Amino acid sequence: MKRNVIIIGVLLLSVHFSLYAEDGWRDLFNGKNLDGWVQLNGTAKYYAEDGVLVGETVPGSPNSFLCTKEKFGDFILEFDVMLEAAVNSGVQIRSESTKDYRNGRVHGYQVEIDPSIRRWTGGIYDEARRGWLYNLERNPKGKEAFLMGQWNHFRVEALGNSIRTWVNGVQCANLVDDMTPAGFIGLQVHNIGSKNTELAGKKIRWRNIRIMTTAPESHRLKQDPGVAVISYLDNQLTESEKAEGWKLLWDGKTTKGWRGAKLDHFPDKGWTISDGVLTVQASGGAESANGGDIITEKTYRNFILEVDFRITKGANSGIKYFVDPELNKGTGSAIGCEFQILDNKDHPDAKKGMKGNRTLASLYDLIPAKAATAQLQGYTFNGIGKWNRARIVVKGCHVEHWINNVKVVEYDRCGQMWKALVAYSKYKVWPHFGEAKEGHILLQDHGDKVSFRNIRILELNNCFDQ
């Protein structure tokens, strides 16, 4: 039934598109040859066949890209694609290849074609640059849109800093990012390794590749309100985020809204602000022994919190919530539930605790971070020196930890199960730990250099309280 609904949606979408003023569209592929295109990086085979542009895998080649010679800024792009085997692919947009960047390596936004079990087709990957920007873990409906072994219709709207995608009439991505305003379009044949003979010679087929660059904003589709806007603008909110009620917790310039956890003002040392980045400085690795932790002046009850963080090698820090700064008057950090920030490889704390409950994105010393599948686990950390996104969702007793848009922790902080969990942790000495109705949000000084930016919150109403 679901497959029939999608096929009907494709037909209806085709009728909808036929109503457009066709003068606004231009074919990028003439159906006969590869005029207007150039191959970059790999040695996969590309050719025209029966009005279809074919890409064919070859062993031992890096990722290959057939790219338009022309560059595009704002546009609406449409194309059909079919995979005959489960080989990864994608379509580059606003992409570049320059000698000064990894010797001509193609890099930029990629609209993913993903036949794997994670089903992120229509998501947006930043090829050879930042990695995943918009996977489909927060859009389960989008995961169902792609049909293996059949023609699939894609639509990409790239206007200003907004990039939206549809697959077979189902919206998959709604990204806001401003790193690259223009570039070429490229058809990817992903590498298959040097020994994978089973995938050698497999074909990816494209057809009906067309673009609109004249007044594309007048032809935008209505966005699905159930598809989350994911923004990477630095320390600023999109208009849709403002309309939803999101607020910046840090303005990117001053210490407004923050104070020391054990002070009535912002720390005089240990924290710096530069180029829109808030950094706790290295001071030997001791817990809250230099500038000390900082907390929000306000307290929060039900909310969604997002924080981008960047760690150095061997670093330890954390984001705490439901913090009561009055609990711990002695040395060490203020007390609250903690989203752990840690270099799992080079910091010894990763091997302490129980079953990994002190690793990155864990509920520190209580619940280990674990993605739903082993495959997803590989996408929960972008790496040392790169920006990662923490997301904490609190709806009454229900709490979730996400990292880079993959959910890794989910728990209930009320009832006997929670009390039993706390009883076997380092927090057992704090009565009713984690049960507060509201509290401060904290960024931890653990004596290692860690940076933060894009700190924002969406307060939810109190209907979640039990």
C-alpha cells in the first residue's frame, strides 16, 4: 500500500510540474552525449545510452564525478535516477574542484542517493568537507520515499542559504547553510574498493536532468511542516526558527545571560570569546579549577537545547542540565544531568564507569551513548578539531540525547527505575538527583580546551509535566 501511495505521488507530482511555465526550464543533458559535462577525480565510466546518462562502477577508482562545466547559484534542479544494485551515489550541487583544495578534490553539498539500511536518500552530505549536514534520522517519513530498482524523481531547491530536497514528492531535507553560494552540479559514482568484484560494472542511470535559474523562488514548493529545519548559520536564527520560538542562549559576542556556577558574575579568567566562538581554556585537566563552570542566568523546565562543540585531543567537558548550583559548595563541578563531551580515544575517563557510560554523548555515569544500529554509531562523531552538534530534548520525565542528528540516549528520569540507576552511580550522594522540575544549563570547565557556538534553546510548554 505504501509503495502504491508513493507511485501515485510521483504521478501527481509530474502533473504538477507540467503546469509550470516550461520556458523557465533548461535541460542539462541532451540525451545523446556528454556535451557540457566534464569528468573529475575518478575513472568510473560515464556515457549516454538510449536517452539516459549512465554511470558505471569500476574497481580501484576513487569517487568519480561527472560535472557541469557551468556553475549555478540559485536554482531548482530536477532529475530522475535508478540504481540497479545497492551502490551509493549522489548528486553534487554548488560544488567546487580547485588545485588549492586537496589537489582538485571535488567538494561541496551532495544530495545523497543511499540504498543502504540507513535509508538517507535525499539527505545532504558535505562531500570531502564537513560530512553529514542533514541525515534522515529526524525524518522517518523521508526514509520511505526512495524505491530501489525503479525510477525515482528528485527535486532540489537551492535558494540563498536554503537547500530543500524532495524524493518522489516526499520532502526529505530542509537545510540552512551558507558555506558555498554557487558551484557546479556533479553526478557521483561512488568508489567500490579495489577487490569488490560483485559491484563492478553496476550502473546508475539518470534522465530528465533539468534546471530552472530564472526566478526560481516563484516556483518553490510548500514545505512540509513536519520536516525539521536544520541550520548551520553561526550564532543566528532563521526566520522559521524564530517563528517556532527558538532563542539564542549565547549571542556570539558577549557574556550576557551567563555567569559562573559559583559566582554572581562571569569568570574573570579561563574563558575566551573570539570570532563567534566561546572557548574554555586548557588548564591541566582539573575539574572546575580554573575559570570554573558557567551556567545560564535563567532556569529551564521543558526544552530542546542545541549546542555545537569542538574538542581538542584528549579533552573532557560536558553540557549539564537541571543544574542546581547550590548543591555542591565545595571543589569540583556543579551538579546536574550531563551530556558528556569527551575524546573517547585519548581520555582515560572513557574506560571508567560502567559499560561505556562515560563516553561521548552519554548521560554521564548513568547511561552509555548507543545509536540504534551499529552502522549509525559510525556517524556520531565528526572528529577531533571538527564541529559536532549536541541536542538535548526534555519533555517532563522523558529525555533524549542526540549527537550530529543521531539519537544515542533515551531515558525516563522519574520512578523507581531511575532511582535504582542513580543508586549505582557517583550521584547517589545527592538526594533526588535528576528529578528537579527545572534548573540551569551549564558548560563545564574540566581543564581542557573545548569550544562552543550556536547555543540555542526552544522552550516547550509545561504540558509534559507529570
